Amino acid sequence: MILSIESSCDDSSIAITEIDTGKVLYHKKISQEAEHSCYGGVVPELASRLHAVALPKILEETKPWFDKLKAVAVTNQPGLGVTLLEGIAMAKTLAVLLNIPLIPVHHLKGHIYSLFIEQPTRFPMLILLISGGHTMVLRVESFERMEILATSMDDSVGESFDKTAKMMGLGYPGGPLIEALAKKGDENRFDLPVPLRNSKLIAFSLSGLKNAVRLVIESLGGADAMSEQDKADLAASFQKAVKLHLLQKSKKIFKADPIKDFAIVGGASANLYIRSAYEKLCKEFGKTLHVAPLEYCSDNAAMIGRYALDAYEREAFIDPNNIDLVSTKKQQAGMML
């Protein structure tokens, strides 16, 4: 079995995955949403302290499997350095004490493999990854080859939802709050700009849309002066603009790439409004849409464990005394993960 650990942001999670069958025998996640909600976003130092408390509590429940562990896997990049360190320290300790291999897992690759939890790997595939920290389209041809076709120039989809919710006084995390509120609103009330609408550039940008939302809020007298219907209409209009932006750029990629399998992964992929839009787009272009189960869209250790299964077969191990924290912020479109 493989024990996997995820601590890249504000979710403490550990899973046990059986190597022969790929079954998730144990999976637990402790969210920090309540603790960060009053700040309107994740406070890194607070998140680190909460991981230091939560991870050992979860690990205690996995001890019955310790004598059957063949490897330990851990998210080592990208993410918040102070929170990654909590999971990495635990993984390194387990690898040394139990004398088992250590598997470093790129967080974004973990999201890709969320599609295959208790399922066989299926490549090649085009993948839209939308999360709190990233927005990108990838062409994934194999375990070894994952190419970034388009990425964000500024705010990610998840970040833009969080910041919009904060400006509207809704709380954190913003994604589910905006989506729920949008169901009660008129998405055509506010004529918000669709980012890069007239640009041939295949990239994503949401900072301008976020600013447009701020101007609407100010025109209505501020968040406190807005009625519930105002907020619902603005949430719906914002969500529509994000959807149109994603679809517009995805269409350009669909026209140029013959791969028939397309997937949406990452925390923001749990948005059913966006999922529905992509179902229609995939039908239009003759592609098959794949999505992860809702419980595995956000950060979780089960997806880290699923990637680790393929890594274990390839003996993609690392010395426990030499695991790097490397950010992907410097990566550009066309580079490899």
C-alpha cells in the first residue's frame, strides 16, 4: 500500500491506496475553511500551524496499515512553502523510520490523476485545470509528457471567485458561495467584459473582470448597500463572464488539437454551471468530457496516491534527504510539467 499526504494549501489530507487494486482503502481530509473565512482567504502561517495539528491526528488513524506500506507519497510543489513543509517533514520521517521509498508528487499532476482514482489511466487527453492557484490547459500524452498549452496571465479562476466573493462580503471560499448565489440571479443584468475577447492570444486573464466587478459594487454604494438580488445578479453575471472567457479560449484549442478526450480538473471544476457549459462545447466538437468525482475535485490525498501508483511502477523515488520545494510560477506556456 502507499500512504499519501497533501498539505499544499489549507486542506490537511492523508490517504491509503492499495497498489495491486488501486482501491482507496482510507481517505480523510480536514478543511481549514472556517478558520480562514474571517480573513477572506488563506493565511499561510495560520494554515501551517493548523496542518501541524491536523496531520498527526489523521496519521494516527492509519497506523494499522503501517506494516503493509511499500512507499509514502507527498505533494512537494507547487503550493505555500510553509504548508508544504508540514507534509514533507511527515513524509520524510515516515520514509526513514519505515525504510520505504519516498515519492514526490507535483500538485497539478495530482489533480490530473484525480480523474483516475480507482480507474485505469487514460491518455492522451486535453485537460483544463482550474483551481485556486492555477488556470491552464494541458496536453497530457503520458505519465512522462505533459505540455502546458495555455496558462493564466494573472488571477486564476478560483482566486477570482474568492476575491469577488470577498468584495461582495460573502466570505470564503468564494467558489461555492458565488455559484449558489448565482442560481438566484439574472446573469444578463450586468454587462461585464469577457476578458481577451478580441485577442488572438490563447491565454487566460481575470484581473480586468475582477476590477469591473469592483466598479459595479461601488456604483451600487458598496457591498453593504447592495440588496440580496443585486448580489445574486452580480454573482450570476460574473460567473457567466468567466464561463464565456474559458469557452472562447478552449474553442481555439479544440479547433487546433485532434485529441478527442477532454477533462476538467481542480477545485473550481466542481462548479456545475461551468461543467454544463463544457458538456455542450464537447458535443459541438465531438469530444468526450471527463470530470473527477466532486469529492476529489478540491485538494486531497487520494489524487496524490493515485499518481503515486504510476510513479511507484516506474520507481520514481527520491532520497528523503533531498526533496525540493520548487514553484511552478516561472513556467510558461509550452513548457513541461
